[in-house]
Amino acid sequence: MDSSIGTFIEDIFDDIVDAVSGNRRKDLMRQFAQENQYSFKKKIHFRDLDLDIQLLPLFQATKSRRVRNVLTRLDSAQGAIIKIFDLYQSQTDRDHHTTCLMIDDDEFYFPHFQLRPKSGVDKLKNIFMYSKNTLDAYPNFKKTHILRTEHPESLHHYLTPLLHDIITKHGIVLEGHQQHLLLYKTDKSIGVEELEEFTELGLTISDNILHDHTNELV
């Protein structure tokens, strides 16, 4: 089936379901947007995202990708654009989604990367085999995280002890490319009542990346 036709059919199905049974999360997200000065869109097409965003590892996990409940605002303090959205990525879209926070800041200039907590499978691999890790130079990160990038040296200034403490405590995955920074918890939906705290956490991480110069002396 042509992807555009498939998307069109999915959109019609979503609209019918919402009309018949309502969509509690969409209503709550819309209310949150109104109360916190975000614009709101109930959906955007994946192909309309910036290409640098489409190529991030999270979006490569499956061909079924649907972006819903999109909140956008300009953060005046950092001068960055903040975008919150639900990413549906399975054949049973209403049963599985990840809440994402995207920060677009012209001060960022990342190589293409993903920094994620180690899974149980990753830890088993460490026990039974050795493989060169792009985090070999960062012992605190190497114990707890996997870094996927072709340019680890470009991330040196960002891999500080404080950043490690923050993302480890909260189980945050970081992905980035160019001026885009994506934050999420693997397969985790963030409750609307937690969105403000989640956003503040993201801005704290963003501020740390931009202004923590601990590694300049290393």
C-alpha cells in the first residue's frame, strides 16, 4: 500500500474513533497547552518533520511511526523551541507510545548520536564478550550507558559527571543531530500531570550541555 494512502486511512480511522469514543489524552494535552502557552496540533505527519529529526535512532525502530498530540512553544529564557509529542510506533498504536521532548536550539551543533541506558542484554554482552565501546574514555558513562555515534570526540565537552548523574537518575535517553536534542524514556508515556516536570528536566539537561565546561580541563 502506498504510504500516503496508508497514512490517509489511518488518519480517518483516528478521527472516527475520537468522534465515537473520545480521546482523553488528546483533551488533556490540549488543556495543558492552553494553560502553559503552547500551540497544539492533534497530529503531524512524520514526513513533515525536519530530515535531521527523521534520521534519529528512535524513529528508525519501526516503519509504523505516527506523531500525535504535538505541543510547541518558544522558551524565552533559552531562546529554544520546545516540542512535546507522543510517538506511536507499533501495529497496535493505541497500546504503545513514547512521549518525546524535542529542544531545537541554534547553540547546539551535535553529530548524529544516541546515548541510552544499558539494557539487561547489553550487560550480559559485557560479561561474555568484550567489544570496544565509544565510551572507553568515560568510565562513569561506560558502566551505565551505550553511545552510538561515528564522532564520539565531538561529544567530549558534553559527557560530564553532572550530565551522567542527571540522565542516570531519571532513565533518560538522549539523541541529537545538528541543532536538535531529543529526550525520552524508552517505551514510556509521560502523564500529562508530569509534563511540566519533564520539560523542566529537559531544559536542565539542555542548560548543562551548553554551560557545563568541566571537561574543558580534561
